[in-house]
Amino acid sequence: MKAAIYYNNSDIRIQEIPKPAISEGEILVKMKASGICGTDVMEWYRIKKAPRVLGHEMAGDVVESKSGKFKVGDRVFVSHHVPCNECEYCLAGNHTACETLHKGNYDPGGFSEFIRVPKINVENGTYLLENVSYEEGTMIEPLGCVVRGLGLINIKKGQTVLVIGSGVSGLLNIQLAKLKGAKLIATDISKYRLDMAKKFGADEAIDANKNINIKADKVIICTGALKAAEQAFKSIDRKGTILFFAIPDRNIEIPTLDFWRNEITITSSYGAAPDDLEEALELIKNKKINVKGMITHKLPLEGIQEGFRIVTEAKESLKVVINQ
């Protein structure tokens, strides 16, 4: 079968690799759509494990099944990271801290013709797509991460929320925070993305290169730019919360006096738990969150190098999806 082997952002090769064989409790999925995530192009993060097949926002058709849960022909979204539901973290409701979740994956990755889904992923992380397209299905995992992140910071109706960075994750955070009744202010350095922020619900969209003089109850950082963290500390109000939804590639300096005197909370979120993914699926299915409008490019597997270029350059694009 064909698979896209990642060596670095500018070297992704379509190669023939063996089609995986499934064991008891597993399913084989033919990939129909797989999204390119912003973390896929974080070269400093990904290159450590290269060469490998990336892709973790995958939807497709079950073509073989040794599981009683799914049958051939089922349309599914498959989560790559799933918890064990047995460790101390899972039992305490902290599924994204589970070691199994951090180590697990499917085989080989979403940027391939066929994917073997391990038994634990079949049981804890595979969902039927009903009234949801394959392309919309690729947005379940990104939205699930947003569901989890916003669940940690308790946004209330009427609060002011500043979203720094208006790419895919920023726009999803804007939409979901808007559903919660917040006032949304978005920033970015791109006029295109500022326009998209307004389109998807931001009350204000501000050029990040300008002097931003606001105070927000919550600040959500959706870009790895170091200046985003600096802006977050300048913009957070007393008793406010900063959520690192994205992180910079280096350590940051915390203004400890403000942090202490103003009782600022700093937190982060990683990944999504099964409940988050189920909620994300329902939000998409019920058209509460517009993910379809965020898909700006669709490319075949053979065009994945172009897809990585589009995502890396981050010009007039949002979600790029690989189709088969």
C-alpha cells in the first residue's frame, strides 16, 4: 500500500509499505480523509521520531473487522490516543495524563491507504460517523482538544476571552467560547486570519503587531510564537486564567510579581479524552460548530508535500485535508 513517509517538513515521500494485518479485536480502516494538524508541521517536535508516517485526524471505512463492535462498511473516525481507563489518572477523570494515552497510536498513521486500529483504540477511541462527512470527521480530534481545554478554564457568560492566534485551533476556540456566551477578541498577524476570526464569531479582531491594550478574564494561546505568551501576561486581568493551548518551542519567563499579586492562574491542555471526542462529534453532527467552512484545501495523498507547504506557510489557508 502507499504511505507518506515523513523525514522533515520539506521531505515527505510516497512509498510502498506492507499493508498491515489485523488481529483479534482489531479493525482495518481505509483512509478517506486525514487532516494535517498544526503539530504535524512542528518540525522541532516531529523530526525526533522521523522517518515515520504521520496523521492523527483520520476518518474512513472499515474494510476488515475482527471486532464485534464494528462491521465492514462502517464509516468511522478513529482517535490515535486513547486511555487505559484503569490507571489512577483515568480513575480520577484525568484521562489525558494516562501513560497509555501518551504512548498509543494506530498503525502506521493517517497518511496512508490503510490503517490497523489496535484493540484498545477500537474499544476506547473509534466512533461511527452518522450525518457527518469524512472531511468533517477529521475535525473531531481538533475540536475534542478544544472541548477539553475550555472545560479546564470555566468560561462564563459575559466574560471577555482573548484568543491569541486565529488559525484552526484559534477559530475552534472562538466558536466554542462564543457558544458559552463569552465576548471574543481575537488576534493574529495575518489579515486573512483576522477576517476568518470575524467570520467565525469574534467580536473584535486585532492585528497582533499593534499595541493591544485590553484586559481579559481568560486568555487562550493558540500559537507557538514567544510573543503570544508575552502578550497573554500583559492582557490577563486580575484573577484571570491563561490557557496554553499551544506552546512555544522554548521556556518562557513568567512575571512572578503580577502572577502572585493578581492571583493569575496558568494552565495547559493536551489532547482529548473520550468524553471530549464524543462531545465534539455531537457538536459537529448538530451543526453547533462550523467545521466544514474551515476546510480550505483538499489534496490527494500524492499531494501531501504541497499540503505541508500550505500549512507551514500559513497564508490564505485553514484546514488542509488529505483525501483518497
